[in-house]
Amino acid sequence: MPLPAVPQHLPFARRTMLQAGSIGLLGLGLNHVTALREAAAGSSAERPTRHRSAIFIFLSGGLTQHDSFDPKPDAPVGIRGEFAPIATRTSGMHVCEHLPLLAARSDKWSLVRSLTTPHNEHSQGHFSILTGRTPMPPGFSAVAPMPGDWPSIAAVAGDVLPRRSNNLPPAIVLPERLIHRTGRTIPGQFGGQMGPNRDPWFVEASPFNGNTYGAYPDYEFHFVTGRHHTESLKFQAPNLSLPQGLSMSRLTDRGTLLGIIDRQRADLERTAQAESFDNHRQAAISLLTEARMQRAFDIHNADPRDQDRYGRNAFGWSLLMARQLVEMGTGLVQVNLGNNETWDTHENNFPLLRDCLLPPTDRALSALIDDLHERGRLEDTLIVMCGEMGRTPKVNAGTGESKTPGRDHWGAVQSVFVAGGCVPGGVVVGASDKDGAYPSKSPQTPENLAATIYHSLGIPETAAWKDDAGRPFHVYHGEPIAFG
């Protein structure tokens, strides 16, 4: 049948028109209309009941293995530190005394005590763990991301995982980018060789201002001067960058939008079969117009009992938001628990861990495991927690203004916490030596850790991503860690 000489008008549902009216508001091109119509159609579809997800909890600064998941009670005091080990629910497995809630749930999580890298500096360590690649790329810079960097695990997952019908990004990083207090942006978080258009989606929910550390407000501390009040700090859902002066009420006001739509209708109809929609901006439209999407980021209006169980602080809010996002279908959520290298305890190691870092982590992570288990999602959701390095076996005599003992950088070994994703509970993979200095059994690499995440997400071992020139690059550079 010959095509009509004049293009026929395509039907637009009211929601599509509302979304289309948002195009100009967000600075989008007219080639974005097709995907908006698809977003509208998909928004009413039933969400699949099962999907595979991962929550990657990153402890910037480097968690000390001795004072968390690999205590050495028989080592000299200068190595074992101030904390006592406690038994877990798993026979023979001990953890630090300040992780009692996790200890009681050890049947639902496992450990890798032998992750190793050659990197003793923060930038290289961050880059290696966040990208799942041990060697640094040509042209690597420790002070800034570079175009030739390996892409982050979050960027790769966001690129190769399928987009769900609700248009949430396949990979999200929250509650903030990793920025050092000096202002430098930590490399390894971005798309790198994929290009900036394939950076992961960053949810900027935490008001990092260069002086914000830890799980504020109730566990907030300053690296040198001690704890201080943070009542003015707000942890909130992402700012989706509406134009200045445009409120959400105006965005959802039918009259305002109809006026915009009337002015755009001719162009919309002429371009209704245009090219694919930019992923990041398509997601922004969905978040602006879908109440369910907005609720996924809304932790302050969550059930008060959930907020209490997770903790009403930056760590608890972050993991609660992560749970809500994986329930909505996000594949990978990376949670940065502590910006500005919060876990970098060169000094004041034991008070900071005891009073400011381990308690909110223990509480929030335990609540996350409980929730996923009770909701039938734990076996489909892998939880991984580690930093960019471990800490030195030997406790130093105290540095900086506090002159209080701490532990220094140590890439040679660290512990990794793993739960869910069909990983059996109560398993310990690998071991460190008697001083917690080097792997003594089954050493694991960042490549293996990344492969474990990819495998749990259902990404096939043959998967590849392509650069802008169409050249393919392997996703996997290691083997998934075997837990059974």
C-alpha cells in the first residue's frame, strides 16, 4: 500500500503530551519524542516480578581488615589493635565487637579475606576497585579523570544491562560523587573510554561541602577537629535540574504544559519517528512525571519504622534508597558510604571506627539484608562491600593534630563483605597471614570481584561494550569468585 502523501497525525496520550511538554523545559532535542511515547506506554505496564540486581557499597578511604572482618586476636597488641573479636552465628567465624548485628546474621553473608592489589595510594586504589582493573591505563592521572581511563563497573553495567520499561537507569551511583576535600575528583567513577555520555547516573543526595564526613547527622565527625553539629545538612532526593524559577507544581500544571505543547505540536508531529532518546534525559523525564519513580528516591517519607531500622543518617538513608531502587528494577546501585576518604583512618582509628563508622554501617547493612530477605529479593540481589585498600598491620603511633594511633594505607590485602545473589552464607573465601598483611590462601583480584558482580547481574561472559568507533571491548577480565 503506498504511503499517504501527507504524514498522518500520530495519537498522543495525555501522559505523553505532558512528557513531551517537558522537552523544552529540560533542554531536550525534538528527536527525543519516540522514546517519550515508549516511556509513556511502558509506564502503565506491569513490572516483571523478578530481576537480578547488585548493590555495591564502596567505603572510600579503605576499611581496616583487622578492626572489622579479619580480627587477629593472637597477634601482638601493635597489630591486633584495641578491639576484641566476637563470635558470629557461623562456627569459627569472628568479626569485630562493633559489628554485633551483622554477627547475628552471618548465615546470610560471606567474606573474602584475600582481595589484593599492588596499590597503596588512594587514586590508584579507587581506580582499580571501581573499574575492576588492576593495571593503570596509559595516560592515567591520579588527580583527575581522563578520557583514556577504563570505564567504571557502574558505567559498564549501565551500558550493557537492558533498560527496564519504567526508564530508571540500569546503574545508579549515590549519594554523591567521590570528591577529595582538596577539590580533586577521584578517577575511576566514570565512563572513561566509553565517553562521558555513558557515565553512570549520579544521584547527588548528600550535601558534601568539603567538611562533611561520616554518617551525619548523628555519626558525623571531622577528620581532625572531632565531631560537630550538622543539623543544617539535608539528605534529599536528586535535583533534576529544572530551569530556574520552574517549580514542580508548574511542571505538573496542565494549563502551563498545554501552552508549551501547543507551541511545540507541529514540530512534535513532524518528528514523532525521530532517533532514540538520550538515556540520561529520558530517565530524568520519567523521574519528573512518574510518582512511583519519585517514591523510589524519597526516603524521608518512607515508613518511619524503616527509617529507624536503617538509621536516620546518611548511611541508613543511602542503603534504604538503594533497596527502593533495586525493588523498582535498577540493576546496579553503587553506594558510596562516606565521601572525602572517610575511612582513611591514619589517626584516631579506633575512636572513629567505634563511635562514627562501624555502628551506622552495622545497623544499615543489617536492615538491608533483613529487608531483602523478608521481601524475597536477597537471592536475586548481590551485596558487595569493600574499600579501595586495607590498612597496615602495624598500628602507627599517631599522626596529625590528634596524635592518636591509626593505621596507614595497605593495598596488599583487604576483606570484602558479600551477601545475597545466590552466594551461600557463612562462607569465608581465602585468608590473610597471621598478621593480616598478605593473602595466605586463594588471593583474589579486582578483576575477579568485578566479574562476580557482572555474573550476578546475569551479564554473559561473552559480553562486550563498544566505543564510539564501534570497537568492542571485553566486559570480563577475571573469573567470578567461587563461594561454594
